Amino acid sequence: MKQYTQQYTKQHTQQYVKHPAQHRPARPEGLALRKGTTAMPELTSRRGLLFGTAAVSAGVLLAGCTSNESDDEPASNDQPAADDKKGKQVTIGFAGPQADHGWLNAINDNAKSRAKKYEDVTLEITEGSNDTAAQIGQIETLINKKVDVLVILPADGKALTQVGLKAMRAGIPVVNLDRIFNSPQAYRCYIGGDNFGMGLNAGHYIGEQLKDKKNAKVIELAGLDNLELTKQRTAGFDAALKNYPNIKKVARQAAEFTVESGQAKMSQLLQAQSSFDALWNHDDDQGVGALRAIEQAGRDDFIMVGGAGALSAMQAIESDNSVLKATVLYPPTMAASAIDLARALGQGKGVSGLAEFEIPSSLTLYSAVVDKENVKTYLPTGFK
Amino acid sequence: MTQPVSPPRDDTPKLSSKAEPAPWRAVVARADVRTLSLLGVLAVLILIGGITKPDEFLDTRNLQLVLTQASVIGVVTVGMTFVIISGGIDLSVGAIVALASVWATTVATQDYGFVGVLFTAVLVGVGCGLVNGVLIAYGAMVPFIATLAMLASARGLALQITDGNTQVVTIDGILDLGERDSYILGVPPLVLMFAVVTIIGWLVLNRTTFGRRTVAVGGNAEATRLAGIDVRRQRLYLYLLSGLCCGIAAFMLIILSGSGQNTNGNLYELDAIAAAIIGGTLLSGGRGTIVGSVLGVLIFTTITNIFALNNLQSDVQQIAKGAIIVAAVLVQRRTANTT
């Protein structure tokens, strides 16, 4: 890993130095945020970079090698620490949906606490709204206020593309968080979770658990069906299950991410399926209700895998006294990373740990599976 | 859709059949024809469920499940029925359920145990109802606007209290009520509560002055006032009653889901209104029955159950729900007209 990083770093540094269009000094060694690179969206068209587990574990995207000593230092640390040194003042505008459930609430908390960490960051946070028109209005207000960088978690990615474009045209770089805009022109950098991958990893985990079982039956408790992310999660789950010919998905019902709906839909599923071997629940919030329904029905003849990574779910996995055996992450730490990216963009710097001069245009996080083995590592990232 | 009340089988022209009804009609005449048509719809649904999933649907556990799922929204609907009969509307029921359920499950409230939670849930419900009632009765606000305002503020307050978190209940006495062990002769306690609320609601509407005044206010408020009835106070009581039902429903929801969350009671107002309308309650007021509303709730819950058992997805469920609302109302109107 270390060697690989070095090689990779060298090659790419050279490439960049040779690049005719950019007369840059040789790459400064090991700086977490590199000066001299400005936020020019047209320079970085490379997209679809996929990051490994490390990225997830603690929002280590900008993880921190803050030393100036040597390139040989691997850019990984347990604590997410970008360059903490005070830089140019940056005002970051943050617009998200209404934080009406645990995950979105954790998104807001992550963004706020990350911004507070930096002396040079002022966070302009709007009141969250699930109404597209209201959110457009809020973002336009932020544009008029001339914030330096915008972080937008749209209530609906497609519907807010226009306002993203508007900000970019006004010269404000946009960090698009999680729900992606329709057009790459509407953001400078996208960072978000991997819904397809979440389903994929859940499917593979269940597949491995039931590998030796003949005619295994699996059911799925999905989230809100009118969201694209739910479809993607289901597609990933189905794709993974195709690798295990002994497993069949026998039922799927969609809840609404709420405890109440989780309880209601799960109790119906339990009634419909008198026996099955595994259950994947898309969301740990509705999982509270699902677990309640399972308890009420007195069932324990299957394993359950959750989604998102709520604290309560991780605690249940740790204590290992319910059907819940694992959960697939959808890390809310991405909001903290988005603030890091926005700050770097505002200060015209790059990020550490990569050879690139520029901030990538797209970052997709990895959905790690948390089970009893590794739950201790992830427990601090669990959200209420 | 099969009609429970088919046209008379004699070959006399329609006019004479009206003048001389078939003998079985005499028996039926006293019962509400609309209620019978609802029973018909429910019977058809049960038939569909029984044919498509005989093992899972026609099962004691499934009956318990359907009734339990109906109980929370059912209690809300009873309160809503009173309000609609009086010519009003309460859009804030879902938000009040949410607020009451989160207020009653905060750590501070849970310190007071079972009684504390129950008391808080009911009190918050009644308090919100009181605000609604005062604004509408004495502030002369239109019910639609006053309760819409309550919807917004109660949801906001609920969000503020929870901060978006799920508040898990840790009191065993409450959690146990949702478990199988506490079923009384096979009847879940929640269903029992629903039954008690329904019976009391029916008695109040049909056997008390309060009930008759409610219908009178809905039928013609001005005439009622001229008859010497304090219409304003009656309205205040009605929104209080709706709030009370929401408080009870919130407590039941806490038992059911073992938690309080600000997303609780999502769109209950529409479900409750739809159930009341299907049940034959006039949106303009002056007419309606508790039995009809409860049947409306049961119809909705049964549909959801049948669809889930057959593994049909939520898009199909929603389409069917809409179609069934229209069908039920049309069937009712036709059967009502032929009487």
C-alpha cells in the first residue's frame, strides 16, 4: 500500500509537471492543502473516482498528513485532519433538506461541527427545506450574499440542477452533496454515498452468510419508493443476489424511512412470509420500527441487515442479542468532508493523500458492512 | 364492484317498487344503507384476500394485525368524524399525534413512568385541541386555516423537541402492552382501546345531547344558534374532542412502535378524512356515522394488508387506494339513491 502510494504519487507528479498548459512548480511535499492551484472546474474533468474503505471510516477523505517533511509519509491517519492552519477566510453557504430524521440530522451536525473546527471558515446555513421551490429560494439568497463556496444537499437533485448552474455561472463553486444534479456543469465537485453499492454490499454479506443454505429465502424492506436512491439500493441488492443461485428474494415492501412505517410494513411482511432466512432493511431509522414488529411477532428465525449506520443499530449489533447482525453504511460524515472540500476550493488548494493538484470532480464513498467484528471502529460515526 | 344491495327482483316497474318495497328491505330500512354498502365492500375485500392468500390472510394473527394497524388511525378518525359532522375540519391531527408522541417520550417525561407518558400524551393532545377550538370558536377563524396553522407549528415543535432523533421508549410497562403476551383473550390491548373509543364515540354521537347538537351545528349553525344552543362552545368542545383522540392515538402509537419520532402521524389528516368520507360523512357537515368511519378505516387497512401479503409494491397500492375511494363513494351514492 505504501509502495503503491509512492509510485502513484511520483508518476502523477511528473505528468503534471510536464503538462504544457500548466506551468506549476514541482509539487510541494506532503502539504495537506496545496497552494497555487485555483478552483478551475474545466481543468478537472476526471470523474467517477471510487475510494476505498479508508475514505469512509472516519471521513478520512482529506485525511491528514499535515507534516511538511517527506512524501514518504502515508496519507492516512485515524483522525480526519486537513491542514488546520489558518488560511484565507472562506464563507461557505450550506443548503440542505429539512433534517427530520436521524441521518439528515447527522449531516447537519457533521457540517456544523466541521466548520466550527476551522477558524477561517464561516458557515452560512439555511433552514432546511423539503420543498424544491423553497430550497431554490434559499440557495439564490446565498448566491446574492456572495458566499465563496456553496455546499448543496438538494431535496431533489434533478429539480435543483438549474440553481446549481446559476451559482456556478455566478462564479461560486458548488459542492454537490449526496443527491446528484442532472448536469456536471452544475457542480464543481460531487461527493456522496453509493446507493447501488450499499445494496450490493448488503446482498453480498447476506449471500456469504447463506452460502451453504439450499433454497434460501430473502426479503427486503425498502425505503421511500418515490426516491431514486431506493431504486438504486434495490438494484444493487438484486445484482448481488444474482451471484448466489441458491438464494431467492421472495418479497419486498417499501416503508417510508419512519419508525411507524417500518413497524407497519415489517409486520405485514412477517405475516406474509412464515419463514425466511434473511432480511435487508434499507434504513436503520425505520429499522427501529421493523425490530419492534419482529419482536412483537416473536420471530428470530432469520438474520437482519440494516442500512445507513445509526447508533442504535450499531449498539444492537455489538450486543448481539437481536436478529440484527450487520448494517451497511451510508456515512453522514460525507457532510464534514464536503466542508473540507469547500474550504479547499475557497482557498484554492488541493487535497492531501492524492497526487492530483485539483480536487476531484466526483467522490463516491464506500458503503462498508459493519458487523460484530468491526463495529467498535465504526461506533463513533453512528448517528442518533 | 359487487353491490350488496341489488335491485329488486320483481318485474314491476321501478316506481311501484318504491311504493311497495321488497320484504327484506323492511329489515334493512332501519339500518343505514351506506353502512351496509361499506360492509359489502369489506366483504369483497375479504373475499379477494381469502382467494389470493388463503393461508396468510385467513389467519387469527392476520386479523389481529389488521385490527392493530387500524387502531391508531381509527381513534384519530373517530375524533375527525365529530369535527366533520359539525361542518368543520381538523388538518392538524397528524401533527398533534406527532407532537404528543414526542413530548411524551422525552427522557424527562419517561422519568415519570407509564402514567407520566400517558398523561403527557393526552394533555398535549387536549392542549392543541384547545388552541384549535379557541381560535375557531372565539377567534372566528376558518377551521381550515386555524388547523393548518396548528399543523405547521405542531410539526415544527415536534422537530424541535426531537432534533430529528428517534426517541426510544424504555418503560417496560408500555412496551409490554404491544407484545403478544399481553393480548386479552387474543385481543391486542390496542384493539381494545380502539373498540372502547369507538363505542364511547358512538354513544356520544347517537345517545347524548352533545351528539345531537354536533349534528345540528353541522346541519345549520344559524338555526342552531337561534334555537338557543351555544354554537361557539359546542365548536370548542369538538376540537377539544379531536385533540383528545389524537392524544390517545399518540399513546397507542408509542405502544405500537416503541418510540416517539417527529415523523409520526404522517398524513394522518388525509387518511382520517378519507376514511370518514368513505364512511358516509358529509364534508359539508350535518351527517355522518361513527360506524361508517370505522368501516372506512378497516377498508383501508385491509387493502394495505392484502397488497402487502401479495407483495404488490407501493405504487400499485396507491393507485388502488384512489380507485377504491371513488368506487366506494359511487357505490354508496347509488345504493342511497335506490332507497
